Amino acid sequence: MAILVTGGAGYIGSHTCVELLNEGYDVIVIDNFANSHFAALERIHMITGKNIKLYTADLTVQHQVEAVFMENEIDAVIHFAGLKAVGDSVKVPLRYYENNVTGTIILCNLMKKYHVKKMVFSSSATVYGAPDTVPIKENSKLKPTNPYGRTKMMIEGILQDLCSSDEEWSISILRYFNPIGAHESGLIGEDPNGIPNNIMPAISQVAVGKLPYLQVFGNQYPTVDGTGVRDYIHVVDLAKGHLKALTQTIKDNGIEAYNLGTGKGFSVLELVFAFQSVSGVEIPYQVVEPRPGDIAICYADPNKAKQNLHWSAERGIREMCEDAWRWQSNNPGGYSIFNELEPLTFLPYVYEK
């Protein structure tokens, strides 16, 4: 069975590709490498011993995406591709709406044209905004506080309408919380371009001396220590959740949304202290102003995924920190040593070792 993974060279996409290959799926990846690395595919091969068919393409360029559907018999799509930084979305909202929403519409039109009506969509807990209560259930009101979250909510609405218009569609919407960690091999992990927007790569880059200190965005929230509380989930648990959702999506029709989280919240400083404990490295930090669109507390009620998908997170905060530190300490420069290998133009390319 062939699965198209958009954004498959990215952080969550690459870990999901590993799990797909290990389960015997054929994997086709579309990625434009705007915030990902070609070298991740080399590492995926090292972990699994299997090949990925890669198309260097952009979802907003229809003819590039259509070539993938023309040349392959695709059974289902896992859709990760999109811009994802909350703060950046506030600064350049039109870029986020154009990239995330338009890219998804083009993808869905081509899926319909080529009779591929099975999708797992990468949404986000940001669609909930500042929740009225925690833990957050899937039927909580959607009220995102930033453009990134609003693009995810818009796409969810588009997918709902699509399924209402055609009962042959089957879509799982995965609203996941805060992925951190890395593959236990230390071969793939999170390596954002430029200054990290997410907390774990920022912490780990401070630990290896790549950054001088960690910026903590606000310490006046109504939490245990004043810093924001989030539901951190190990990226491998998250990847396995996508496979569970894929199995359900292939089997059933209709659309369902699922929270993927642990159901537990940790503050920023609790995460910092956990990382210090496992790494033995002190993480200096400075408190700065909160970012526009940030909220105080956010963690999941993951029971629907447990009941319907037979999935639950297995790894705790300490293991998340251990695996993140293994990745960063083994790769202090991230994937940068391989940058010269990255394809920069549209090119159908079968990755083979």
C-alpha cells in the first residue's frame, strides 16, 4: 500500500516515515525543504534499510503536485506540509493563509481527481486557543488566537465540508499538542532553520553552545511557576498515532478529530529542569515578554484516541528529554553538514542508498 506523505522530510513527517516503512508501507514524500532537510531521508534509510520515493515539490504549485499523482498509485495521504510558527504567523499572516490553506485545497482537488479519498490531516491544539477548561476535549469550542491556528481551523472546516459533500471520503484530523524528543537512534530529530520557534530545540541548542541562553516567554501566567504549561508528547508516540489513525481512516468513511497528547501538563521551567537532569548541562535562561497569541495552559484529554484508535502515549517527560539530548549531542550542527545535498528545484527523485 502506497502512502503519500506531504512534508515527509520534516520533524514529525520523518519520524512518521520511519514508522510507516517499519510497518511495510511504501512511502512517497513531497517536500519543498523550506523548513526541513534532505539529509533526514538518508537517516531514515539508515534506520529502516528501506527507500523512499521523493518529489521535491511545493503544494501551492499544482503541476508539481499533479505529477506525483500521475506517476504513482496512491492509496492514502498523510498531510503534514505547512508553515507552523505561531509568532511568525502573527507577523506574516497572508503567507500562512496562502501556503497552508491554498496548498491543502490544491492537494484535495488532486486527491479527488485521482480518486484518493483517504487522508490523515496534521492539525494542532492551537485550534482551541485559550481553553475554557482543561483537559481539552475534541468537542471544545474552536477559537484560535493566532493566524497559524486559524489556518488549521479553516482547513478542518474545508475537510468537514468535503466529507459532507461526498460520503466516499475518510479523514482523520489529528490535533496534537507539543511534540518533542527524537528517534531513539539519535539519527533524526528536530532541526529548524534559523532561530528555533519551539522550546525543545531551543533548549538543546543552548546545551550544545549553539545559543547563549533560552528565552522564556513570560513568567506571570497563573501556573505553578508563572511559565506556560503545555502537554509535551514524544514525537515517536505521535508518529505511531498517525499509523493508528491511518488504519482507521482506510477502514472507515467519514471524518473524526482526535487529540494526540499525554493528558499531562508541564511548565516551561519544569521542562528545563528535566532536561538539565538528564543531560547534566545547565540551561541559562532569560524571561522576556510573552509572544502574541500565546496562552497560559493547554493540555489534552486523549481518551477519544485511546478508545477509538487504540492509541495512547507511552513515553514520559524524562525519555523525551533523553532522546532530544541524544539527537542534539550527536548532531550539534543538526543536519547542516549535509546541506549541499539538498535538492532546490522540482525534481522527481527516487532516494536509494
